[in-house]
Amino acid sequence: MNDQVARETASSELSKDPLFGAAILKLSFIRKDMLNTPGFTFVYNGTLRELGITDGQVDRFIKKHRDALVAHLEKSGRP
């Protein structure tokens, strides 16, 4: 298995984790320097409630999987 296939497989597995969506959401707002906007706060807090997860869990997920998350954002054309 080449590196590209391995990365895509890992990304696919990560995307099944409920923390993945919240991490992508938060990281995309961080990258746009919009983390402290009311829109982000409203959507993000609703996402956390809906998924039954905490901000701390999302932060740990981002820390552990940052490279894969950034690669996903870039592949999808998000800033």
C-alpha cells in the first residue's frame, strides 16, 4: 500500500469517529481566525450537544490527528 492510499484509508477511518466532524468544524474556524464569532459558537455548541461530546475531547482529537484533519480540509478545498 502506498503512502497516498494509506493516508486516504486512515482519513476514511477517522471520518467515522463522531469527533471527526466537530474537529473539522473547529479546525476550519481556527484556520480562518473566526473561532470567537457568534456563528461558530452557536453551531459548535449545538454540534457538541448533538454528538454528546465535549470541547476537551475535540481538542485532544485535533492534537492527535491534526495532520490528517488538515489534509482533509485541504483536499476538500476548505481554507
